[in-house]
Amino acid sequence: MPERTLPELFETSVGAFPGNVLIWEKTGGRYVPTTYSEMGPLVERFAAGLLSLGLAKADRAALIAEGRRDWIVAELGMLSIGAINVPLSIKLEELSELKFRLAHSGCRLAVVSRSQLPKLRRIKPDLADLATVVVLDDVGTLEADEIAAAEVLRRGEELLRVRPDAVAAARAALKGSDPANICYTSGTTADPKGIVLTHRNYTANIEQSRALVDCPEHYVCLLILPWDHSFCHTCGIYSVMKSGAAMAAVEAGRTGLETLRNIPLNIKEVRPHILLSVPALAKSFRKSIEKGIKEKGPKVEALFKRALALAVDYNGDGWNRGRGLRKLKKPLCALYDKLLFSKVRRSFGGRLELFVGGGALLDVDMQRFFYALGIPMLQGYGLTEAAPVISANSLKAHKLGSSGRLAPGIELRICDDAGRDLPAGRSGEIVVRGENVMAGYWKNDKATGEALRDGWLHTGDLGYLDEDGFLYVLGRMKSLLIGSDGEKFSPEAIEEALTETSPFIEQVMLYNCQSLYTVALVVPDKGALLGALRAKGLSPRTPEGQEEALRLLEGGIASFREGGRHAGVFPARWLPAALAVLGEPFTEQNRFLNSTMKMVRDRIADHYRGRLDHLFTPEGKDILNPQNRTIVSRFEGPD
């Protein structure tokens, strides 16, 4: 009989794997373990402490903290008494966004870390429902409505002496259909929506995820994604917990940047078997590897490139790895692996067996790169409304470029605009049904009715199934380019290809809203451009330097046109015919990227409406137009 609730899943694992390490956490300069059996009493005491504070079944409680042991203690404590956790991103810097989520969900209690407390203190006077703030760290003086987590544990211990079955009784009253979380969307086009996920949504998706990707109990998974991220939450915490395996927390820095810098060191310390990644992190890892190879000199770099090309060819798309004449290359691949790739793998601890990618489309070239190194980076697909996993590639069955095969227990349809089913190979909206699909959106019947129809979740994503049952996700339907004749095309693959193949394009957003041609907003890699200009003795302050910089950017796009080295990869009509150079990158801080590092297209388009409109004029179509020259002239030039 499968577990129906998350506390039941936790109890089962504590009983089955008492001596196994549940979590490794960096404390006092070293990683310290907490076993499953040690975790059980901590959760029980914290749950009892919350009961003593008056938290009850169906009450909402926010959790705003960095990934750590106490994050799990807090969530399981809430869930054990039937409360609903509202996990919120520590990246929410706009106080209005944080306040909206807390007010909309009606949180009665919030659990926060030291770094998040100042934000909450600034907005809590306007939060009528919020009665108590639990502070995980020692911060010195607490305000009247604040209480230290250590005190919550003490009160819990006291309550359990008087009522030893208090938490057990609350846990026994839980049903699989009870809400476990309210997870808020990024709110890219309107107010964020609160996705209500039940206990059974989670436990079903954990079963589905584990059927796709093995996680033996000896595995260690370093959790480098934010823990409120649905992918990390289900696959990194609870799927690992169900397996009796161990998770490890990244060492939190004083700033987000410092935490990111800790990741390479933590990987070497933890030596994980599996990592959950998103494209932005994968790209960072790849750059670091290539930089290290380049520093070893031109001979090593040339050898590495030869070895990489050979391994990429041998691997094919994974599905046809080593087949046909490719098998003749196996001995040489093995030699290169021993000489080169095994040394690269040591920088990941030497035990890493695979990356599992999620959160956005993962460029197939990136997958080929890591696969060649002997660290398969396998893409999956899902969304928070599905708790989140829908499909995934696995070591047993994979095709690079696809999002893998459907998880067991999930039904999938590919539908046209009229809701009719499409055959294999035809693209349409991805529509799914299963026990993992959300209960609905919190206090938003209209949005719930639009997303859930007759039990089917309409994802808003475009994709197709191939003849072998592998799902290919093409992008968000709302982000589609729409030509003047109504034809539609997803821009993500082109954008990814442009940033991957051109050293001068850092970010790019394509745009076409029923126009005669497609245009692009381009964020250049200023360092690479300035280096290329200096090599030719040019400055961005001069007309000659500006023209050279703009031609280099233009060349990255031209390589995909007729006669270019990537010609024919994409239909010519969707390649940008005009581009606007931007001086500011898309970031979370300016709200042009959401918390999963995806572009907020509507916001970007609205902000740069004047620049976009200009691109559809004769002057704007010329890359050497005054607006582009002005932006380039402001790049820091050589002395």
C-alpha cells in the first residue's frame, strides 16, 4: 500500500533506514550528518511546538529559508499536524511580492532564517493574519511576536511529556487529499497564482519519479537548487528520502553570490552521485571546465577538443550510442576517457553518475558535452502544477534533445487548438492527467477552470511525441513567435543556439507578433566584444569600433543563414532580421528573469517597446543604426 501523505512517507523511511544519513550539513567548517533516526524526534518536537503555538489543521504557515536541515524539520513539522506549508523563495527581494504571497495565502505563522527576517519585519505590520514568526537562528533580540526555533522545540518537548500522542493523533487524521503546499508561480504576467498540491499529489509523483530514475540508498544528492523549487522539493528531498538515500545542503554564504561560489567546493567535499540542475548552472559548470582545459595550454586544449568530438560522435543521441560503425571508436573513446575525462570528473568528486536537468529547455549541445565527459546530463519535463515531474530520460532509456518518456501513472495527450488529439510527430499543447496533478489554484476559480478541464491539466507548453514514445518540449505557447500569416514557432531553441554558438551573445530574446519578420533584443558579452576590439586596435568609442562590434554580433546570427556553418538548422523566417543591442542584462534583480532563470518575456517586451518598434522601421533594420551605436559606445573601452 503506497504512502498517502508526506509524514507517512517520512515515518516509513525512518523505520526502514534508521542508521542511514538523511542529510549532510556544513557546520563549523565540515559536513556533519544527521541520520533518519535522529531526524524523527526533531520533527516530532517541532510539530508539537507548533501545536503549542496554536497552529492547527489547514492553517497556512510560510517557510522562507536557505536549504538546510531545519528546512526539512520545519516543513515536516507543519505537515505532521495538518498545516499547509507555503514555501517561498529567498530571492523575493520586492517586499510587495513577498507581502502579496503571505497575505493571499493567509499565513498565520512564518518560519524564517536570519537573512530573511529583516524583510519580514518590514512588512509584517500590514499582515493581519500573521500572528507568529519562528526564527531559525540566534539573532539576539526578538520582537514580541517572534520566537526562537530552539524555544519551539523546548515547548514541543514539554507538550509531548503531557500529551505524548498529540502529534501522532494529528498525523493520523491526515488524508492524501489534504493540501500539503501552496506553491506560488513567479507572477510574470499578473499576480502570482498559488498552486495547491495535496499530500497524494506529492507521494504519487515521488513514485512516478523513482520509476523513471533510480536513486539507490547509497546515493548522495547535493541540492544546489533552491529548496522551494518544485523540482528540488519533490526529486531532491522527498524522492531521496523515500529511497533511504542522503541529501546534502550547499553551504549558505552571506550573499547569494557567495553561496553560488561555495557550490564547486561543496561538490568536491560531498562527492555526490547525482545532481539536479537547471541550464544556467550547467552552462556555468561547462565554462569552468573549458577554462581549466584552456589554462593547460594549446596542446591539451586541442587534444581535449579531438577527444570530445570523438565521444560526441560515438554517443550519438544516446538511443543509438555505439551502434553501427560507431562501435569501432569505442577503444579510442575509452583511452581518451582514461587520459582526460576521468580527470575532469574528479572535479565533481569522482562519484557523479548523472545530472538530471529541469526548469527550462536544456540545449542538446550541452547534453552532448557532459555525456562525452561520462556524466550524462539527462533532461526531464514537468511543471509545478504536476508536482512537478511528467517525463524524464534515464540511464536505461534516453534520447538527447528529448524530455524522455512519460512517467508511469500519467496520461498524456498532444492537442491542437480545438482540443483534438494529434498523432506522433505532430506538435500541439501538452495535456496531462494523473494523481500528481494539482487540486487547483488557491482562491482563483477562474484560473483553475482554465487549467483543469475534465480532470486534464492543460500545461500551456508546446510539444510532440516521437515514434519511440519520447516527449519533445518546444516551449511555452504564450512565448510563440507568430508570423503575419498566423504561422507559429517556438523561439527557445534558436535563442539557446545563438548564445551557445556565438561568443559575443550573452542573452537574446526573439520577438514576432504577427509581423513580416522576426527581431531580437541582444545582450552582448561585453568582455568578449571588448577583447576582440582590442585585438584589432579598436575602441567602442569610435565609429569603426562600433561597426566592428555590431558586425561581430550580426555574425552570430548570420551563421544560421544560407551559406553559414549552421545553415538549415532553423527556418530562415524565424531568424532575426534586425536586432537591438541592450546595455543591461536580463536578471532576477530587474525582474526580467524569474526565480527559475526564465525570461519574463512580456515584461521585457513592455520595457523595450520603443526599441522593438524601432526595429520594424527602415532605420532600425540597419544594425548600424544610431541607437545600437550609442549603446556600444558606452561599453568600457581600452585606454
